[in-house]
Amino acid sequence: MSARPTPPSNAGNNVSQLQTAGNQAGQQRDEDVDLQRAKDLLQLHTEVKLAHGQGSISQGLMEARQMVKAAIAKVITDEDDDDEGEAWT
């Protein structure tokens, strides 16, 4: 006598049903808009990293980086000026 219960005779069908449900869930995930966006973002990230590593970043991106650095430097300078003015009041 075994302590384990006897599996029902339709146990094979249950496995098949689970596999079918899993396949359907996989198809739904592939169609998920958010998942597709994430995949696109990952692909874009990979392409940019490869281009950056090869030194082929576009001129527009380099100019944008310089503009950001200049804007940050201006904000930091303006904050320093504001702090000095507050110390005198």
C-alpha cells in the first residue's frame, strides 16, 4: 500500500491543458504593447551603446550633450551666485 494518492486517469490531459495555456499566455505576452515597447527600448539602447563604443555618435548627439553641460554649468553658477547674495542679506 502506498501513501501517495493514485493520480486520476486524466492526468495526461491536465499536463496538455497546462502546456496549451502556457503557450497562449506566451502569445499574449508577445502581443503586449508594454512588452513590445520594452523590447524596442532595449534594442535602441543596444544600438546606441554599440555606436558609442565604435565612436560613431552623431554630431547632433554631441551638440546636445554640450548644450546640456552648458545648461548644468549655468544652473550651478546661478545657484552659487544666489547663495552668495543670501549671505549678505
